[in-house]
Amino acid sequence: MALRNILHDGDTTLTKQSRPVTEFNQRLHQLLDDLAETVEDANGLGLAAPQVGVLRRVAVVLDEFETEDGEIEYEIIEMVNPKIVECGGEVTRFEGCLSFPGLHGEIKRSEWVLLQAQDRLGNEFTLEANGMLARAVQHELDHLDGVTIRNNAPALYTEAQIDDMVDKARSEGKDIEGENR
Ligand code: CO
């Protein structure tokens, strides 16, 4: 396993379409291992192959859950050639991206998604995702089509700007929620 370099906003690779995976070989396994190690190292919730310069339809997301002892743990979900086959609901929240360090955009997403993908061996699986996982899945799938938070959000804000907006909204009796990705 190895850490890969995460490309940042401005790199044209981030705006390109990724190609489907056709060979489920050692090279794919290495890529998946590296994506997992890199996203963990960066404290992210997901990472897509184009973000490390590989234009293939591959991404990982973290599925966080609470154990019986109240500990927060997570599992890495590997997605190869993923597709959203059903979705519903609508939630607008702030989200970030490892390719846009320190920036966040308010983005409308489906509340839940039914995902169809392949695992590292090529086996098809489906996954129903809600909440943060559903948001992470949609965010990573966008990367595979060259779509980033810059395309999805009307504007991008720094942490400090969002804090100001949240304070202002609270003082007006509204509520804004933010999440990091
Ligand atoms: Co991202």
C-alpha cells in the first residue's frame, strides 16, 4: 500500500470523464488499497480514482457506524463501475472535498440512493445508502464524471465564512448544518 498524491482544484484531470474498469487485476487492487490508505490519511469520507490522477470508474467511501459500546467505527466500501439505480428525497447541506482543501459548498443531494457496483473481483453488489453515506456516494460518483463541488455548489466558502453564516442564520432563527468531506 502507498499514499497517493491528491490532485487539487485547477488540475484538469478532475474535470475529465473516467473510463469503466474491465480488468479486475492486481493493478486495480493496488489502486483500491492506495485509495483507502490515502483517504484514511487525509481524514476524508471518500476518494475517487481521478482525484489521484487515474481516470477509471473506481472510488472508496467510508461507512461510519456506532458500535454497541458507543464507539464510532467505519468500514471502507470499494466501488468499481458504480451506478445509482434508484434515489429519493432531497437534502441540502454543506460538503467539502479533499481536492478543495478548506472549501465547502452547499449542495442539494438525494436523501437515499440504491447503488449498483462491482467489488474488486468483479462481483456485482447493491447497496442502499442513507444520510452521510448516501451523500458521500453521490459526491464520489460525480468525480467519475468530472463533476466537482465547484460545479455542484452555487459558491464555495471557507470554514470561517460558514461559521459567520451559521451565526447569522442562528441569530435570525434559522439553522444551517455543515459537514466535512
Ligand atoms: Co471530492
